[in-house]
Amino acid sequence: MERTLAWDGSAVVAVDQCALPHARVTLRLTTPDEVIDAIKRLAIRGAPAIGVAGALGVALSAHLNDGDEDAVRADARRIADARPTAVNLSWAVRRVLERLPEGTKALLDEALLMVDEDVRTNRAMAALAAETVLRLTDRRPLRILTHCNTGSLATVAIGTALGGIKALAESGHVAEVIADETRPLLQGARLTAWELAEAGIPYRLCVDSAGPAAIATGLVDVVMVGADRITANGDVANKIGTYSLAVAAARSGIPFVVVAPESTVDESIPDGSGIVIEQRAAEEVTAFGGSQVALPGTPVFNPAFDVTPNDLVTAIVTERRVIEQRPGAELAEVARGLYRRGWMDGTAGNLSVRQGDRALITASGRSKGELTARDVVLVEATTGALVAGPKPSAETCIHAALYRLFPDCGAVVHAHPPHATAVAALSGPGSVRFTEFEIIKGLGLPDPSSVEVPVFANWVEVPRIAEDIAARLTEQDPPVLLIAHHGVTAWGPTLEVARNRLESLEMLCRLHLLTHGR
């Protein structure tokens, strides 16, 4: 397995990606300035690759400036600033610099460790990406569209999204890859097509603007791309042209999968609006192949990256996990359905889905009839503390209390269906008993013949309601509760189960009112 980045004892050695596919040139970079230049002119490119190159560049500076920590730190700042959008670069530089007090050898050891880590990371990521794509798709073999270059050239070896494509091809699951040519320097045409040809994978080259058309006309089963930065809420910065592919994939109902290492996830940035987008030189647009194609002085908009909102991303695959983005869209869809039934009028009601230690919950003050995944907030599951997004629902503390009480709770729905709300108002704090109705089975209880549903006081201070719930509920209680004059809360292992329990309780309350009114 050939590596595209290495250390030869006194220099950083890298494949010159600007020379491909016509020539394979090896660069020997002997100064930090040469490393910076290689990164800026995209001779070394790809988020993982520039991260490792940056780490080796800092080690090189320490090698040349042995004992001069100020000089090494100054070089490290310049290396980290060489390209602002890809978080891997600044992350790698910071990681190596932490070893500076230990001396030159410690910095080099850390950088070389990162070289080996990148290979292991990519191998794990490629396998998990292939497994995820097979789970998300039905057609075999697959027709895959990819953007930019995310193969071994963009990493030390193997690759991210293209690594996953290669893994799929090795198992016989790839019919064809459509590779976008990719601005600004035609990384898809020059590099991805070259890597696919080297691997013997069938492919066709596609101009960037035709990628969405290929999706719309049914030529693509899944889109697989890499990332340069992923924010806390799952927004993705990647090579310019990615966003239009995500929009087309969502419109056509095919998966859009992002494959990137954990080092690309930057939770210090809540969402994509905080990502600095690199602007490239105007000459990359006004000239082609050394010849001027636009009028001299033509103004140019030439961003190197765009940001794809999280609701357009089906899944993010790293070396350690699969971050499903669909729950946000699912929450919005369920909320809109409950709104149409009159159970979430206006901004009333809220839903959440647990994702490990965190949860997605609907934002405060958003109309449930127009809710989208962009109106979903990321919070700490058991505390309700905001992680990313707008202000969460006021009832977040109630959701957090339920997640603390019941570790197997995967989703919570709070709504205002009319009959349940009426029963809660008539009964007041305490409980209400339902007996002998067949629909009790819908609550999933061991004894479906009767159920006693707790009713809580509707305190103005919502945290007081959460405190009452935490103090009173046990595993013996049903997975539903009523709040006087306020509505219903139901929960379960999945959003579908929680919603079904909500519907069952509403029917029980309707039957209760009918029978008690006779």
C-alpha cells in the first residue's frame, strides 16, 4: 500500500497532485515555507492529507529550529493559516504543538504517529462507509456519484468517500462511478478519474453542473462525498458544488452520504454559518490552460467550498460511528402530521429523538405545520443543555427528565390532542384510570386490562413539572402521562412507538369521555 505522504529523515515527501494525471512527481519539502506553498497551491490537498502535512511541517520546523520554540510556534501559525476551511489542518498543528515542551523528537514522533493513524482511520472508515451505503440502498450493483477527490491522494492512503467506494467495488457492489470534474482545479477529472482507472473501477467523468441532472434522470443510486469541516449540528463544508448535489439527492430521494474522519468534526462551531469559506484566485475562473477566457478585469466569485445543511445529509460516516441525520427530518415530518390532525396547533408541542448522550428536539416558537429539520436543536439528552442550534423548546427539561429516568427511552412526544387534554383538565393532578378498553394494548403494558395514567400539575415554571415527573415516575408507570390543562407526553424506544402510544392514549381519553358522559 503506497503512501502519498511520508518523512525521509529531514524532509516531508509528498505526491505532487498538481502534476497528475500526466506525471507522477514526488515533492521533497525541506522548509516550512515549501510545505505552506504546497498546501496553498493544492499540490497537497484533501482535508486529512493537509492535516498530516501540517503536522509534519511543524515537526520539520522543530528539526530546523532546534531549541527555538518561538520560531516553531510562528511557523505553526503560518502553516495552520495556509487554508482556513479544513479544520484538520489547524487540529493537526495544535496536536503536534502540544508536544513542543518535550523537544524536537517528541514533535516528530507525534507527527509520524498521525501518519500511521490516518491509514488505520481510513481503513476503518472505508469499511463502515461501505456497510452504511449497502444498508441505505437496495439496488445492486450500485451507481455512485462522487465529488472532488477523496481517495488515497486526499489522505495518507486508502481515502474517505473514495475509500468506501473502493471497498464496495472490491465486494462486487459497484456498477459505475460518476465522477464530477470539480472546481477549482479539476480534482475529479485529474485525480479521482486517475484513481478509479488505477483501481479498475468503471467510471464516467461528469461536468459539475450535470451532476444534479444525472441524479434527476435516475442514473445515480447514492452520492458519496468527503468533508473539510463538519459543525456541531451536522452542517457540512465540502468542495464547491457539493450543495447542489445534496439538493438534487434530496429531491430524488436517494441517500447523500458524507465520509470523513472524526478530526473533521468541529463542535466549536454550532452550524455552517460560522465556517470561513476560502476564496480562490480570480485567474482560476477567468483563464483556462494558460489562456484568458474572460474579459480582463472581470469580477469573480470563486469560493473553494460550500456548506450543505444537515437536513440534506442522510448520514455522516467517520472511523468510529455513523451519525444519522435523518432523525431531524423525521421529527419535522411527524410534527407536521400531528399539526394537520390539530394536535400541535401553531407552535404548541414538541418532539425529541435521543442520539447517544445527546438528543434532537424541536426549537422554541416554531410553527409545527411548517417545521423542517432546520428547526431542530441538538441538546445534551439528560440535562437539556444546548449544544447547537436555536433556542430549544421550553419543555426540553421534561424530555431530559424522561431520558434520565429511562435509559431505554429513545424518543419523546408532547402534544395537545383534544380529548386527552380535556381528561387531564377534568381530572386534575393525581391520576386517571382506564379499564377494559382494547386500545390499552397500544401502550405496550404487561397487563392490558387496565392502566392508571399519572396527571401532573401544570406549573408556570416548566422545570417544576420536570421535577415532579422525576420525583414520581418509576418503571412501573405507563409510558405516557398527562399534564392538567396542558396535554400529553408519551415516550418509547423509537419515535414511531412514542407517537403510537400518544395516539392510543388520545383514543382512550375519547372513549373515557364518551362513556362517562352517558
